[in-house]
Amino acid sequence: MRTQHSFSRLLSLASLLLAATQVSCAAVDDVDPTDDGADEVRTTGSQYLRLRRDTRRCVSPLCGGYWASRVNQPTTRCADGAWQAECYVAGADFTALGLDATALDTFLGAALSGRAVVRARIEAKTFGTFGSMGQLVALEGFQAATEAAATGSFQLAHGPARTCVRAPCFRWDADKLNGVTTTPVSEVRLDRVAGITGASLRAARAQLDAAEGVVVAGRFEATAGGGRALVASQVFLRVSPGVADTVYCNVDDECTVVTRGRDVTSRDDCYCALCPSTVLNTATAARYDRNYSRYCTAAFRATCPVARCIRPPTVACVNHACAAVTP
């Protein structure tokens, strides 16, 4: 009896440990966004947002701006650090999109009617005597190809398409917007979007096969032979190259030229950092430096050649992007 009782206790303990392991290994994207541990992962850099006009009647800029909310997520982090279902922004800066006045009006009209996704930052800005409020800085825009409703989850589907020797071939990846989940897919069915034209379909497929990708709203379905398809209800075409988080800036002092121009996540990624030639913002440069020092040992760095470098370029913040400029 004592042996059986001890065995039962061991089984109960094992069950508890298994349950705890399953909880601790939950996908980061499923963690409550108000949790500090999830905050760093989920809000680093820009966010993918939907916009709507603020129609309240009061003195501008307290009213009359925009409401912004993250796709795929129930809450959005506002300029004051609070998590809300929507964040009010008193102003918006679209210069980083690089659109002319006509194209910007078209895109903004689509965004305010629910037919666009904006990758943007929500920052604090002082509005005269009204004090600090939210300011939206748009970095990339995606406009719906048709009038069809966008149902399902929002994904950034992208290539470059892989070459396989047998089926099913998971040629593309789908990254959940505002999340950390990547789902390999063997098909991306863009032709299921109601009303899509041949020209829009060709443009969407071209963006899909590129590393930058295209935003797709839809659902995943299993296919014959063990494949997986992303079936689109709507596809959002990129309207301009936009600004990457690695070069985002507000002022010139946030820009620098570095020798460590790409990130390192393991010893296998180590490379010889020779001449300063890559333009980054200072926050990204500091992160790259930390990771390089962590994984690329002094012994490895001692094997790198000594380079004779020319003078690095002058850098400046141009439309929220760090760039090399002519003095």
C-alpha cells in the first residue's frame, strides 16, 4: 500500500510539473499584453494599426484626430504607456511613406474607411498649451486591393519562395502581425479575394515572392498531401517602401554609421566587422554591438584582418529615416 501511495504521489507531481511546463512554454503572442514580460517582445519598434477618424466635437487637438488600434490584438499601447482598446492620437505624420499629395489622400481615405493597414509608431508629442498627447508616425502603408471585407487574422506573407524537390513545398512564411508566430505555408490563395483584378493579383503575387512580403487577411486551411494554405479574404498592397525600424529616427543625433551592420544571434552568425559603412539608428547600433560582443569572442575577432578604411559618410535623419547624405 505504501509503495502504491508513493507511486500515486509521483504521478500527481509529474502531472503538476507537466502542466507548469505547458503554461511556461505558451507562445509569447498569447500572453496578456499588459504583462511586463510580453511588453518588450510585442511592442518593440512599430505596430500594425487600423485607423478611424475621431468624430467627437470639442476643441482641437483634444478632438478631431484619429483612433488607432492594433490588428490581431485586443489592446494597443498608447503614448502614455497605458493599454487601451484604441489610442487617441491628436496628430499624424505620413512623411515617411514618401507619397505625393494625391496618393496620400487616396491612402488616407482608404485607411479611414477600414481598407488599409499602417505600420506606425505612437509617440508622445507636446501640442502647445494642451500638453503632451499621442502622435502617430506612419512608416509603411498597405492598401486593400478591393472593397471586400477583411476577415480572419492578419499575416505578413513573404518569400523569397523556396525551391523544393517534393510536395508539399512550404514555399512561403506567414508572420502574424503584432505577434511572434510564423506559419510556413505551401499555398497562398490570393485569387479568393472577392473582386480582385488581374493587375492587383499580379502585383500581390510579386510582393508575396519578395522578402518584404504583402499583408494578407484570411485563414489557414489544410490541403491534400499534408500541405497548408493561407486563404485570403483580402490582400493589402504595399504603397511605398516605407522606413525600417532599424533606421527610424526623429533627429540627426539618433543616426550613426557602424561596422557591425547586421545582428548576431549565435556564434554561427559571427563575421568580421571591418569598416564603418552601414547606417543605423543608435538604438539598433547599440543592440547589434551588445549581441556581437556576446557571441563573437575576442579570439574570433583576433582572426579578422585589419582594414584600411575611408572616411565614413555623413548621416542625417531624413523623413524619419537615417541616411547617408552629402555634406
